[in-house]
Amino acid sequence: MRYTCFKKTKDNWCGNYYNELVKLTFHGNISPYQETPIYRVSIWGNDNMGMEFDTNNELTAQGIFQQVIGLEYVNRADLIKLNFVLS
């Protein structure tokens, strides 16, 4: 299951979407053929700048997705505190 929404940012994501937006996505299991699942949450600008959070626990990934949805602005410093890494 994949969910995507757009959130406001104050950072430059090397190209933001219209009205200073970034794309937030819950990807679900990105490795369905491996023994251990990997659930991913990502935030991307409209070009080549993004951050990702991977875990083997679906509930953890869903919780992180909900935390980011709850942020007023999605900025890199806040995502680093949530253990996101640059992609």
C-alpha cells in the first residue's frame, strides 16, 4: 500500500513543488521478495533531493509517516531528528 501527500517546507529541496511543497510518501514494503521486509517513508523535492526512513517494522514506518504529516513544515533538521537520511 502506498500513500502520498504534499507538505509545506521552509527548506530548499533543490527544487520544491509549487507553493514550497515537498512530497511525503509511505511506500509500504519495498522488498516483497526478501525474507525481511523493508518499509520506507520518503520526502522528496521535485528533482533530486530527498530523505528516507527505512525500518523492518510496518507500524514504526506508519508512525513516522503520521509524525511527519503532523509537522507544520517538513524541514531537513526535523527529519534528521526522526532518523531520516539523505538519499
